[in-house]
Amino acid sequence: MGTAGRINRVREVLAAARLEHVRYAIRDIAVLAEQLACEGKPFLPLNIGDPLLFDFQTPPHLIEAVTKAMRDGKNGYAPSLGIDEALEAVRAEAERNGIRDIQGVFITQGVSEAVEVGFAALLNPGENVVTPCPEYPLYSLVLAQLGAQPNSYRLSEESGWEPDLEHLASRIFTGTRAIIVGNPNNPTGAVYSRRTLEAIAELARQHNLVIFADEIYSKLALDGEPPVSIAALAPDVPVVTMNGLSKAYMVPGWRLGWAVVSGRGVELKAYVEWMQKLLRARLSANHPEQYAVRPALEGPQDHLQEVLAKLRRRRDLTMKWCHAIPRLSCVAPRGGFYAFPQLDIPGSDEDFVKQLLIEKQILVVHGSGFCQAPGAQHIRIVFLPDEATLERAYTGIAAFMREHYS
Ligand SMILES: Cc1ncc(COP(=O)(O)O)c(C=O)c1O
């Protein structure tokens, strides 16, 4: 073949079709914002749940523990499942939370990797997992990677975003392997009642399903009692309880999380072995950061009081504005740092979010990026910024509403 023939032929590298419909709205929408920032229009980021972008600090004793580990030469690969002192601290905390019959504890690169490993060790292509709608979008992304299907169950806005248990039951059919329960919930801010958790556990028991409990916001409950771990209510049901340092200990960049697998030993033996196999193959989670786990879980918790006091004030301010801004209504968040108000507007929430960004330089995420009921429109607001910044943001949103929809 002549040179000309070789030059003209374009051989496109075909990307995986199973990822065609995958979106991660939280960061996808930031691409437009960054373009605007490059044109000299800085924006207020109310899109990403990273406390370190605002006035929250990592507790110094955790930084000291990791620095010491680095100085002590803990810079090679860690044991694949995690270092002993971190595993023991996680197990002890799980037991303090009432979780019994623990069959496996693993340190992972954040809850994100715990989800990946937990799903990959369980699912065959074509099987499905019952995922909440609205949901934190990582779950569906990982399912798509595995050729498995998300199978949405409704969270009911009229009932404070509690799961619609009848709908959840109706979503269990051939090929359903697991249920995801995010508590406290992102994006809705709901904290589920014990009764709801018991009912979900009963469905899992009846249908032989694994429960994935994403409890990354468990220490950021804003009202009343701390949330109950679903694993503590159902020791006989296979539960993968996932948590980590990112949110409550203010180190999302350390990528440090864990999974605790509980339930009956004989039933979980093969599944736990497969998880271990995957964890060995990926070598290890971050090593020096694992030395922060014990000081985090067993050391001083003083920073949490300040964090919770700030979050309560900022949640209350957010709710005040949600009541005041026309065409906006919101179920009060009870955990975490997200509000998920409903918009009563014509058009799509994605267009709303883009226009708000262009005109007012305020970045929130459209509800459709999290799955939502047909016809409903929402935005997710991160209420981490200080009160003055939030006031500025909500004044901007109120003006935008008046200008476009009054
Ligand atoms: C519900 C939920 N689960 C998991 C994660 C990711 O946690 P990690 O940083 O531990 O991977 C997030 C991050 O925003 C989240 O909101």
C-alpha cells in the first residue's frame, strides 16, 4: 500500500458501548463552569461535597499520624486488605455500632472503591441491583462498568424522602442481587427511621439479597439521635457496610475508606473470598493514610461538634431561603451537607443550572443527574460555604427566579 493510502485511512478506537449512557453530573457540569472561569468569570462551587473547599480543616492529629507514618518509612505497598491497626479500629467501631457476625473488614480507596469491589465480587453481567432514585450516581456508573443494571426504587419526597417500600418490593425480580441504602442520604439529606431499615432488611432476607449500606455521612446527622446501621438491625442478612474518612474527618483527598461485611459465615464465605481476591490483585489502598484510621476513630472527636454546629446553621439558612424563594420547595435535610429542592419551572433542570451558572456564576447540580421521578425538577445544593457566601448565592438564585419565572 502507498503512503497516501495509509495517511487517509482513519481507524477510530471504538470506546466501550456499555458506558455510552454513563454520566457523572456533579463533575460533568463543572466543565462548563471551568470554561467560564478561564474567560475571567469565577463561579461559586455549590456542586462538590468537599468540605476542604470551604472553612473546614483536617484535624491536626490526623495529619501528624500520616506524616509520622511517612517519616517511619510506611511508603511501600500496604497489606492488601489493610494494615492491622486500621482493620482493628474499623472492626471495633462496627461492634460499637451494634454490628455482629462480622465476616470481613477491608480498607479501600474510599467508599468508592468499596462499592467497586463489593459489586464486582457479587454481580454477573445482566444481573441488577436495586438503587435509590434519586441516587448518588457512582452506583450506576460501577454497575455499567460491570454490564449489570441499576433498577431504581423510588424515594418519596412527600414522605421526607423515605424509601417507598411498596415500590422497592415491586422492583425485586429474577436477577436482582442487592439493594443499596444510602443513610444519611446524598442527595436528599434524609435519615431513615429504624422501621424503614427493618422493612428493607426483611425484604433482603426474604429474597436472599445483599444490602450495600453507604454510611459515609453517618457522623454528620444534624438532628436527634445518630443514624442506626442497618447491619445492626439484621445480623442474619448479608450486609456490606461502607464508610470512610472523607467527609466526617475532612480528608476526601486521602482516599481512605472501608467495608465491613456482616451476616452468616457459611453464606458469605465465597463472596468474601472473591472480594479478597480482587483486593489482592489491586495491591493495596494508600498506605501512610491508613495510620490515620485509629486516631480518627479512637482519638479526639472535638472537631465534629464545630462541624455539626456550622452545618446546622447553614442548613437552617438554606431552608429559610428555600421557603422565601418563589417556585422552590425543599424537604429539610437531616444529615450530610446537601439540600435537594424541587423547582416548579417550565423547561429542564439542566437548562436551569446552566443558565444560572452563566448569568449568576453559581454552580449547583441538576436533579436529573441523580435520577428523579418523571416530570420532577430539582437541584442539588451543597451548603458547606460560610453563611455570608450562602447568603450571596441564595440572593443570586432568588434574583434569577424573579428575572425568569415571575
Ligand atoms: C453517598 C456517597 N458515597 C460515597 C462517596 C464517595 O466517598 P469516598 O470519598 O469515600 O470515596 C460520596 C462522595 O461524595 C457520597 O456522597
